[in-house]
Amino acid sequence: MPKHINPAYRRQTAKTYSLAECQRLIKSDAQVLSQLISRAESTLAADKKFLKSVYKVLHRKKDVKRIAITGAPGVGKSSFLNAYCKHLIDSGYRVAILPVDPSSYTTRGSILGDKTRMDALVGLEGVFIKPMASALALGGVAPATSAAICLCEMADYDYIFIETVGVGQSEYEVRDLVDLFILLLQPGGGDELQGIKRGIMEMADLLLITKADGELKSVAQISRDNYRSALSLFSINEWSWKPRSALFSSMTTEYLSGLDQQIEAYYAHMEQGNRLAQFRMHQEQLRFMEGQKNLLYRRLAEKKSIKERIETLSLSISSGELSHLQALNSLEELLENIDAYIP
Amino acid sequence: MPKHINPAYRRQTAKTYSLAECQRLIKSDAQVLSQLISRAESTLAADKKFLKSVYKVLHRKKDVKRIAITGAPGVGKSSFLNAYCKHLIDSGYRVAILPVDPSSYTTRGSILGDKTRMDALVGLEGVFIKPMASALALGGVAPATSAAICLCEMADYDYIFIETVGVGQSEYEVRDLVDLFILLLQPGGGDELQGIKRGIMEMADLLLITKADGELKSVAQISRDNYRSALSLFSINEWSWKPRSALFSSMTTEYLSGLDQQIEAYYAHMEQGNRLAQFRMHQEQLRFMEGQKNLLYRRLAEKKSIKERIETLSLSISSGELSHLQALNSLEELLENIDAYIP
């Protein structure tokens, strides 16, 4: 893990806050929240234990809006967040932004550009920005991001934005972490409705056509209308919400209150018949299913005899002595012997 | 699970072959191979046990080509397989085709169209077609597809094609099951290089521009050249292979021998310095890591006390009594008690 995303390393460079300090300072000191999120990304036992105590004593803010912002590279996600979050701050809200940084498949390197492109927000009172560590290092973005959302709620933020790069894997995970999924699209781009993007499009609650200013404004309007008629072909989702499309530009203030209204309309819809509470409950269940799977696996994987057998089998595969199917059969025999001891 | 993909149901309608029958008939009787693949997709203990004995007694053919065919809906995957596999059969090879059928995210339904569109192949001697069951039902396409590949090799097929629908998730899994990853692309489609498809493009060893006949031929040639110059910007992969692009049409025989040569060139490259053996070894390791994770998890998940606790905790989440983080903490306490008994 590169030094700058290794939580253990980062902490060496700063003081570690006590539970009492976290309790007292989490709402006022971004350093405290940042450190807690780093500890939630860590795999060290001490960090896990500390987080447990945090979850016990701190309370989550109600009425938080959890929103995903996604879109292909270059569509203007940072500019969007710059402009819209500034507007929210000016309206008196506290805003947290968590960019999720998946690693590119072939290079295993970071494909997130410059996270500090959100300059309008840096240093503003009431704004918190913290990129999440690589998905690959942690086996998916969901567990750590879900913990980070929880911590941001404990720190009293009103809006939590999860930004993803739009390459496809993390979007499916992030869909189950947020209330509202916003997809940013370029004006023009007629092929956008085709093929691979379709799966992500189908998850979106709101499509925003970006760069709707100057010469591109009329193109953006046509795109919005095209998407609108395309969306009318989609079936409503399980919460009876019909996805909408709207314009946005980060160069002008004219779309800000319109977007406020779109977001309000979504939440008003989701409050009906207790839908939001049900949706979040469903998400909690998914997180639990995922988490328990991991807990049970690690409990056995960390046993010396099993760990050693797995290493030996892995070597036998490398030497060509065993196929993975044969190695798994051998491991299963060891597990059958151990099984008798487990109550 | 719908009846037609439920292996247990399917077997009720036909006789179950014994191990001796499988050994005697697997190379000549497609019913035997088909039933073995169904049993490999099943989660029943009896099926697992039977497969173990099959893996023990049967041998895999060497010199098999494992090839993924992917591309967006409508690009012509079925027509491609129709045309190219007919050519391989005519050249004296035995060909197995395993369409992987991921489920659409929102509808949870099948998005694979008509699997029998490969009419030119149906009933031909030496061809075997069997769609794989839904990814969601089995937690990913890899474990069952990997077993199916193994069984096809035991049945003496020379070429094994894994066809995927190109929506993004299963491609990443399938990349690690095959030697050669072929991406089919439409002529034209200038946005194809943008955004979300990029990750899949980066995995491809060979891009084939389809429909290169009649009026579209010149468009296809331009597309091929565009992709060719785009590919020159990509770095070579870890096996030093530089991806290529070529034309194809299922309406004419003119591209068949060219494609033979492209595939041969790839395998010749991968035979150098033992690359193919190393690549397959790496894939075996990945399958083992994935498989052992699942084995260890299930070993504890099937214990009565743990199973019951998980169900109780899940109910507490549904009633809003516990968050998923609190539920996981409670499960961890139970596991700590059990831990002492495990040698």
C-alpha cells in the first residue's frame, strides 16, 4: 500500500485521539473525523476495537441525505461538487464528500485525477472532503465507505456525497450505500444509452446533463429531452420512483435551486409510505450479510493449522502438482477433521 | 430459481449417469457432459461429492484453447460464434460454447436473448453448447464456469468459448478463466473508446470489428484503423502482448483464415518463455483463493448456533433494533466464544 493511503503510516505523523476527544471534537474538528475514517479503513485489531467503542457511544444524525455522484471521466463531477456543495454551504448546510477511488484493472494504480480540484470548497467552514482508500486493498468499497458514512453522520453533516469514477464495479456497490443515485452525463453523446452504460443508467434516480451553458446549452437541452424520452421507456424502480433528467452547469447559478427541488422531490417521494426507512433497512441487511460472511471466513482463515495448509496447497498449485479443484478437495478434508471440535 | 435452470429439477427429467458411464461416455455423449456441468452448478452435497470423484478419475485434454467472446448486445456475438465455430468444426476441431448469462441488476431477470440463435451449429457433430446458470444464484460466474471448462477439457474439446453479454461485471471474472479475450465491436461507434467501456477494452487481447461486409465494410475499416491507433496508446499487458484489431463478418468466409492466424499468433506469443503455463497457474491460484474463502465461510455458516444467531441478528436489523455495525459486533462476540474450541 503506498504510504499516503496507509492508515497506519498516516497516524504516525499525527497524534491519535482518545475516545473522549473523539466524542468532544468530532463535530468541530475535521482532523478527528478524518482519523476515525482512516481507522475504519484499517485492518489492525486495535483500530477495529477502537471503532467498536465509537459506535457504542456516539449517535448518528437523523435527516441526513446520502447521495452518490457518478459519471464517466471528464463529465464534470468535481466541478459539479464544487458548485453545488458551495451552494449548500451558503444555504447553511454541512457537507461531507467521500470520493471513492477504484483502482484500474490493468495497472492496479489510481485512476482518480486530482482530488483537490474542488478548490472552491477547500478551507470552507462546514465542508469535509476525504478520498476513500483503494477498493482492491479492502476487498470492495462498501464496508469502509459504509463506516465512513456512519462517522460523517456522527459528525453532524447534513449531506454526504459519495463520488465514483464511473467505471462500473464500484457503482453497483455504492448504489446500496446511498438514498439517491445521480448520474452525470455529457451533452451530446448519443451512444450513452447503448450497451455497457445501460446497467449504471438503470440504477440512476436522476440524470444531470452537465455543461448546460454557452454554446453547449442547446445541445444539453436536446440531450435532456432525449434522455427524458429514453427514461420513459424504463420501468419505475421498486420504490415506484420514475427517474428524471435535468440540466446543470457549474458555470452559472441558474440550475442550483432547480436541483434543490429535484432532490427534495425525491426525498418527499421516499418519505411516503416509509419507503426511505425500508430502503435503508434493506441496505443495512446487505451490509450485515456481507460483514458476517467476512467475519466467519476470517475466524477460520486466521487459525494456524488452516493458514499453513492453505499456504502449502497454494505452493503445490504453483509447482503444478495440484489443480485448484484438487487443492480445494484437500482443504475440505482438513476442515472436516476440525469440524468435530466446533460446537 | 426458475425450473429450467434448476439443476435438481433438470435431473429429475433424465437418468443420472454413474461414474463409470461418465468415464465411458463423456467424450461421445453430450448429455453426459451437460449433466456433469449441471451438477457442477448445483449446491447439493451429493453433486459435489460426485464431481470430486470425476475430477479424480478423468484427465483433461492438453492444448485446449480457452477463449472469451464479449461485446455489447447487438454487436453480433451469436453470429460470430455461428460462423467461426462452423469453420472450426469443418477444420476438424471439437468446439464447446458456454454462454454466461448474467442477470440484469434491476430486474434480476435474464437479459440473454435467444440462446438458440446459433442455429448453424445445432445438431452438428463435435459442437457442444450449454448456457451457464445465472451468476447471482451462485455468487459469481467464475466457480461454475471454471468447473465447466475443466469438464469440457475432460470431454476432449479443442476450443472452449465463454460468451459474455458485455455488461461489465462478469467480464472481469471471465478474464481470469480464459487464455484469450476477444472483444467484438460495432463499426462506427466513435464513443466506444470513452468512459465505462475502457476497463473492458483494456482487458482485450484482440478487438474484432464485426459486420465488415457490404456497405458497412468501409466504415468497419475506418473503425479498425481508429482502434488500432488507440490501441497503440495502450501499454502492453503483463505478458508483453500488444492487443490487435481486425475485421470480421459472419456473412462471408473471407476473414476466417485471418482470424485463425490472429489466434495462432496469440498462442505462439504465449508459448514463448512459458507464458501460457504461468498465466494459467496464476488463474488456478485465483480460483483456489476464491474457493478456499467460500469453503471456510460455509464451514462456520452451516453451524447451527451461528446460523441461528445470524438469523436473530438479521431480524433485529429488520425491526430497527440494531444497526449492521452493532449486529456484527454481537456476532463477533459469539465467534470469540466458539473460537476456543477450534484447534
